[in-house]
Amino acid sequence: MTPSRHGRAGLAATPGGPLEWASYGGGRPATVFAHGLGQSIETTRPFASGVRGRRVFFQFRGHGASAPLPQDWTYADLAADLRAAADEARATAALGVSMGAGALCALLAEDPGRFERIVLVLPAALDAPREAPLLARADALAALVAAGDAPNLALALAQEQAAAPEAAPAVAQWAAGHARWLLATRPVRALREMPRQIPVPDAAPLAAVTAPALVIAQEDDPVHPVAVARRLAAALGRAELVVFPPGGLLWAHRATLRRSVGEFLTGGDSGEPKGPAK
């Protein structure tokens, strides 16, 4: 629970147990950021680098210093964690990455008007089960964490990034550090169970979301299929879909991504395209 410079951190009491959180910046708007499966506050912070106002991050249950997983863990539990963090921060905007995007969908299906602006990055699932090869990959990752196999875990994490070859040294360095974090926190059950869940049983309620939404995908990312992002954008009431070329969002397209997310969440418009065309 040690934030980077100029940030604050702690544990927030919620109905589901304590949630680890960190906050940076101040003023309005307040934006809550929801991480992906097996990810963390630190791995989610790059998505906030262009966002003004207060930026609030938290760890879902089963991750970091947050409470252990409940007995039967579903996206409804993730949505409850996200709602608790957002309410505590009085957040008017939200960004979810991968599993965090699914949690945001689950929350919006229950409360379509909760946020004024919404960003969904690399959604991995919506209203249908994931395919068997993706479940096998998740099981393999969980097994590496359970076995404490740092070298092969780092290799698997690097492969999951879908990054361009020229980014390999930076990706390898990141993957080694994240492997150490996973082995220290060991979210094995989360890695095994959540890929078998679906965010919403029916995407139809998402049509009631009237807040502007930005859905971000990238080509050639088998873990986060573009087809899922397209279906999600179509399901939402007011969504724009941006599909980036291959190479890894944070490795090949960081500057464009930073500008796109920052301008969208703060309501700005430079007159330039937000990113690659649909």
C-alpha cells in the first residue's frame, strides 16, 4: 500500500471487506480505474497518465492487500467492489481494463446512470463464455503462479502483452517485475475462476446507458478479441469504438492512447482524431 510520489494509499472498509486503494491528483472530475485479472494498481496507472482531476485506483478482492475472494466469486462481486470504490471517491467517470471493463459492464447493467463518462479498454468478454483455448491459457498462468515458477511466468506474461518485437526488452523487464508481484500476492483462485464467468447474462440492459462511452480494442490480441469490443460498443447507448493496430496498447501506442483517454474523460476535444479509425 505504498503509493508513488504525490499519492495517497490505504484500505477502505466496504460491505465485501477492505479494498486496497491509491489516489493521485485532486479536483474534478474524479475518475475510478478498475484493473484487469491478475493485474494491479501499478499496471493500471499508465491508462490515467493523461487524465486530469483526481485519479482513484483500487484492487479487486483477491488481489493485492484487498480482502480474500468470497466463496462464489462472480462479476456481481466485481461490480460491488467497483461501486464501493467509486462511491467512496465520488467518482463521476470510470475506466475499466479487461476484467475491469467487464466489472464496469456488470455495474452499468444494474445502474445505467452511475457515471457521466465511461472508458472500456480491451474487453475480454461480455455475455458469452470465453473459448476453450483462452481458458487453457488462464489455467496455465494460474499453474505457474501456484508453482512459483518465476521465469516461465514472466515469459507467459510477456506473451500475453501482444507487443511488437521491438518492444521485447521493455516488455521482458515489465513481465519480470509483474511476475514477482503475482508470486508475492498469489491470486491463483482468481486466475482460475474469473475467466469462466461472464460479465452480463444479457447485454440488452446496456442500451439504457446514456453517458458517452469509449471502447478501445487492438487487432491481433487473442485474449481481448476485437469482436467482443464491437459487440459491446453496439450494445451501449452512446459508444465510440477505437481499434488500434497490433503492437500492444502501452508499448506501441502509448502516446495516442494517453491523448485519447485523457481528452475523452475530461470532455476535451483538440479537433484531432482520438485514435485509429474503427
